[in-house]
Amino acid sequence: MATRRDLRWLPWAVAALLLALLAWVGSGPWRTIDGIRQAVKTEDARALARHVDFPALRTSLKPQVQDRIVRAAGAEAQSGPFAAFGLTVATGLAGGLVDAMVTPAGLGALMEGRKVWNRVGGIPPPTRSDTGAQPDPIPDPRLRFESLSRMSATVTLDDRSELVLVLTRNGTRWRLSEIRLPAPDAPPTAAPGGRN
């Protein structure tokens, strides 16, 4: 039977185990970002699906895409009854497209289409060991904890706009749950006197 003296190590073992678990959970966003990078580079839809919360991602993208369509159409497109109907149909189609594409099968189809396009162009398929020549899908993200279960990764795009990827934690697992698209460009302002 163990004596009190023999069990002195138990609190230290429990503390070390808790510290290791905390470090594992805390490093989750970096591991998730790296997993997404590798899956995109190797065109592995199944691996990518492990890092994505599809229902949450669709919910975040659909209103943003629909808003882009409305902004692109402008106020004139919403003024007449037929124009407003067309805009309603277009935003509905955009929402349906987001629903279809942001699924494991949709990602698989996108990546398979990319593979076919590469085959037609004579580009060899990527391998895990040959991903260095390809551009980084998430270049230099600036990571920031928003809470203990939410982290954002901000990526500056070529046009200097910013794309924000939001990762959320469920238990010990981190997944991509939201994408905040760059802010749409402001419409050009009219010059005084009605001339642009």
C-alpha cells in the first residue's frame, strides 16, 4: 500500500499533465493553420475538411457574398420591380452557390477541378514533399486571440486589403469557422455639378 510519502509526486504529475494539455490546446490554432496550408498545397479535400466547420463557415460567408452582389448592382438596379426581382434571384443564387461550395463535397469538386486543369496544362500534381515551390495559401498571418476559444488570423492580400480567418475551439479542437472578406471598395464619389 502506498504511503503519503510515496504520493508526494502526484500533485506534480497532475500539474505537468495539465500544463501539457494547456500547451496542446493553446498551440491548436497554429497547428490548424498549418494543416489548412498543407491540405490546400497538396489539394487534399479530406484533410482540409478536418480543419473546417462547414455550417459556421457557410453562415459567415453567405450574407457577405449577397451584400457584395447588392453593392455591385447599385441603387439603380434596386429601383424598378423587375430589377429588384433580378437582384433577389441573384442574391438567392449566390447563397445557394455558397451552400454548395462550402461543403466537403464542394471543396473536393473544387480541388478535383483544379487537378484536372493542372493536368490539361501539363502541371504535375503536388506532393507533400514538393510544396515549397507553390505560393503559401495563408501567407504571413497575424494571429490574435479574441478569447480563450476564438482566434483570428489576418492575411494581407496582394492589393493590400485584409482577409480575416477566424478559428474557434470546441473542446481541444480548433477549426476554421468564419471568413471575413475584405471590405468592399467605396463607390466613386460624384464631382460637384453631377459630373464624375
